[in-house]
Amino acid sequence: MASFRRHDGRRANELRPVSFTLDYVPTAEGSCLVQMGGTRVICTACVLQGVPEWLEGAGRGWVTAEYGMLPASTAKRKRRPWGRPDGRSAEIQRLIGRVLRAVVAMDALGERTIYLDCDVLTADGGTRTAAINGAYVALAQAAASGALPRRAIARPVAAVSVGLVAGRAVLDLDYAEDSAAQVDLNVAMTAGGKYLEIQGTGEAAAFDDAQLQAMLRLARSGIRRIITAQRRVMRELKTSAPQGKPQ
């Protein structure tokens, strides 16, 4: 394992470089540009008064997400999905919403809706996991700015892709690896080490329990490092990052 190197020189358990640029869209209550290797996603958190009709009068808030890829985010221009998002984008934005709702105390929000918008500038694999990582930072900035009650936001959540490539479990797949993966898995976890989502499929082969556990171990170690990066950048906020109970 120590001598094994991937096509870009990384070890099997190595993340691509991860960074968060705060306040990337200053007109939003919270925002960041998240970069994971060649993947770059703009994430914003906008807070609006009011909730969906089915929640009115309940005294609770709501969190929803939208996800899209800009036309030049891939090598071949991607057409804009006029009207409704395409099936892939709709599935990804539901994933982002589910994961982030799990770390927000809706009762503490009051009747507010948080819109998490994730727009892919450049796509080199792992756009959905990068979007989750950036959306949490944008959410934390919105809380630190006073736009949200700090107690509404729990400690960080992060996500990463893992997979089997040429029979080996590897962490944080780029596009070349994702395209050739026998198994593709996306994992989201809380800072407390609990799973929020596991999405996986055998793209070209079935996988056994030992391989699944190997991928989950890689995911856990990668997510710990991403959360460390999130916490590092959140220390730059004017107010300290939310410190709810680990989940």
C-alpha cells in the first residue's frame, strides 16, 4: 500500500488539496468557494423569512438545497436545464439538503428557510461531496454573522467519495478514477463520527463486505481531515464557529 501510487501521484488514502475561501459571494449571509483538486464549487447560504406552506404555523424552519453545473464546468459545454433540473442534479440537491438538515435544529430556526445554492465552476469528480463540504461552511458563516441562531447549527458535517479502482480501495476519486471505478461510494458523516448518508453502487463489479469496510475506513479518515480544514477556516469568522453537541 505504501508504494502504491495513483495516476496523479497520490497514495490510496490521500485526499486532493482541499481549501475553502470564505465570503466568496458577499451579498449572501454565508458563502464560500470550496476546492477539492480540480473541482471547484461556489456555495451560498441565503436566509429568508417564511417556510413552505406545509410548515406554516409550526414554529420550525427548513433547509433546502439547489445544485447545478455551469455550462463550462466540464470539457464539453453542459446545457443549462431550463425549467427543471435534470435527474442527476435533482438527486444531488436532495442529497445535499438531507445531509445539511441533519445538522440543523429546525426548532431553533423559527419560521425561516435556508437556501443552500451549490454551483459547480469546474468538475473533476466529487462535485456532490465538495458541495456538501462547502455548504456547511456557508451555513456556519451565516450563523456566525448573526443571520441565524448559533445554537441552530451543530458541529461540522463533511463528505467524500471512495471507490474501487483496479481492485484497490482509494479515497477522493477524480474524474479519471471515477470514470474507471468498479465501485463508487459517497459517504457523509458528522464530526461525531456518525454516518448521515452512504450512496454506493457496483459500477462494473460486485463488492464484498471486506471491500466495503476498507472503503468506509478510507472515507472516515478523509472526512476527519476535511472537517479539520473546515474548522481551520471557520476560525477566521468574526464569531467563533457553531459549537452544538456532536451528533
